[in-house]
Amino acid sequence: MKYINKKLICLCVSLGILTGCASDAGTVSSPESTVKPVLMNMLEPVLPEAEPYPMEEDYLESGSVNYEKYDEALRNWYSRQQELQTRSQAYQEQLHQFAEKLSGQLLNVSGDENAVYSPLNIYLALSMLCEATDGNTRAQIMDLLGAEDMEGLRAAVQALWEANYNTGDALTSILSDSLWLDERLQYQEELRQILADHYYASSYIGDLDSEACSEAFRNWLNQATGGLLKDQANGITPTQDTVMMLASAIYYRGRWVSGFADTTEEIFHSPSGDIMCDMMHSEEEGTIYYGTNWKAAALGIQNSGRMWIVLPDEGTDLMDAVNDPAVREMMKDPSGCESRYGNVQMAVPKLDIMSDLDLKDSLTALGITDVFDPAKADYTPLSDQTDLYLDGARHVARLKADEEGVEAAAYTVLVTNVTSIFIGDTIEFTADRPFFFSLQAADGSPLFEGIVNSPKS
């Protein structure tokens, strides 16, 4: 059977949700149950064993908590998390270098426009694309990712994946990967196994053009992301031209270590003029870090990482701080940065910002060119076809922050076409003007980064 002018859609969809504030988004559960009735030839990966954070109620004996057992479980949990974070931290340098390059491209906006994206999300999506490409096409992608070889890249992905995979009520960080193939087409079986072994990806084969499969994919996507990006996810619908989809999702839920005491309407100095916004306030002992023309503070997240707020000095361009290597070094290891400890009076606006980004120009500017050229793109690990090329690269991200915590989501879509188929002083930290933020996991992975020019945009 022949198919002419078919479109091969490689949906490297890396999605993330961060939840600490109240939301009407749904809960995250295993999405496999929604697809089994309409798909066949499934390959299920062996997921890493996730240890939930110990809860006191799980150690009740005769109405009282057995603290000896509870404390032992708590020590074991922290020991395991430290082990996973140590493995992941070996790859933080290359991940932060990747984020530094991308931030210079994706956060360079004008006026009152805000911007947010997920460095880890795009890193994982491009890593999956590496598995489907070869030759110079793969080499260009690996160069941007900072990987020397596929073995090293797979080790990095697994370390990052396992360090950010956790279940429980106090801390939830669930990742899900999947590969979707059309039943009419043949692909390299080895690719399915590689994605299962190194990306923990389930794979499914069926009639992707059918409404049943389309609905199954949308359900998988929405369940894996808690419904925060439901409108955007529903816009990703397989068509009669769709023969492959790759999906990667992350769900994260956490709360501030210390919440904000009160919220008042105050002035925010946006680039176009003063606006009113809801400003959250807290006061506690903490540390403020200083660099050339900027200062920074970190908001801790329970049993997890932190969210950095980098505030340029008045009259300083925001992108000067974004592009300052000292900011990235401070976020990786603040111990070497000038700092002051004291009673910090913090003021940060409530946030709900979203970006819908076309990555093609940015990736091209960063050296990924061959994959966009039908005459040069090499998709040998995916198919024997010689005329495949990446037609589009889209990244959508949203971040919300309120008095309780932070919630965020992102996805990356890579579309590949085929032409023919087969205690101290009081320190004020008031973020009432444009600032840069970076939300980091416990292992230091930059989950989301962005700039805020206008909290109400």
C-alpha cells in the first residue's frame, strides 16, 4: 500500500506541571488505562521505583505514631533522594549551559510581554529527537545539548528523569513518556526498545487517524498534565497524515516552605507605565544575593527545590541580568556570591503567565539546521525514508504563583514531514519592576524560567 504526501508528526511533547497553589486542574494518574481499548502491540517500560514521602499517618499503631519507624523511613527517604540528586547533579552543568543559551533567545521580548519556558522540557524533547536522527543531524542537536555521545546523553536523561520522579502527597513529581505509531506503517523496532529502556516510554500502535485514537491521545496528555493546558492539548489532534507521535510529560506538585502572609493591590512598574497588581508579602530571616546591577532571592519549596527571583537594579535592562553568566553560577551554587543575611521583607506579584513559542528560528540560531532541511536531515534510526525533515517546533508554557505555591506546565511539539511516505538587618526585596525567575527542582534542574514585565499581561 502506498501513501502519497503523508505527514510524519514527531510530537516530542515535553510537558510539565508545577502545583502548589489552588487549581481546578485535574489530578494526575497513569494514562495507560485510557488508551488500551483502542491500541494494540503495546510495549510497557519498567518504571523506576518511586518512594513516596513518609507520612505520619502511615505509621499509626494503636492510635499513636511509631516515631522510631517513622524516623527511620524518613531517613531512608532523604538518603535515597540525596543519592538520586547526586547522580543528576553530574549533568547540571550541561543542562544549565543549555538553559543559558535558550534564555538568551526565548526570553528576549519587548514591551510588556512576559515570557516563560521550560529548559528541562525542551532538553528532554530534543534528546528524544536525537534517538530518531543520526549523522550530522544528530551531532548538531547533541552539540546544543552539550552531550558527547548517545551513551552519555542517555545517562543524563535517565539521571534527570529519576531525580524528578517521585510520588506522594507531600511531594509529587510524576513523569510519563509514550510513543504512538500508526498501524499502517513500519518503523525500526529498535527505536521502540531504546525509548522504553532509556526514556521509560510506553509505545502504542493503532489507527491514529481514528477518533478513538485521537481521543485516547488527548486523554493521555490531559491526564499526564493535570488538565492545566487542556485547551492547548486539545489542539493537538492526529490527522490522516499523522503516523508517529512522541509524548513526554512531567507533573510536579509542591508548596512554598513559607507561604505569604498577606496580599495587597500595589503598583508594578512595567515598561509601558505603572499598573496595579496583587502583591504578596512575607517577612522572615533569609539571604539576599548580589551581583553587578542585580539582586536575587530564593523561595523554597517543601521537600523540593526553589524558585529564584532575580531583580535588576532600577534603570538596568532586564536582559542584562538574564544574559549575565554570574546569575547562572549563583543559581547553581550561591555560596560564592556576595550576600547579606537578615530579616527579609519580600514582596512578589501573583503570577499567571503563558508563552506560545516557535522554536525553529531559535534552534537554527543555536546551530541546529540540518534537521530542518529535507536534503540534509538524517532520520535513519526512525525510518529508511530519505526525505524526512523537521517542519515545525512549538513550545507552550504557563506558570502560576500564588500565596500557597507555584503551578506550571509546558509542552514541546516537534513536527517532522515526509514528502513521500513510507537574623540581622532588615532587607527589603520588592519585585515591583520587571524581573527574571528560575524554578528549580531539588537536584538543581531548571524546570521553568521566564521574565515578568507585566504581571497582568
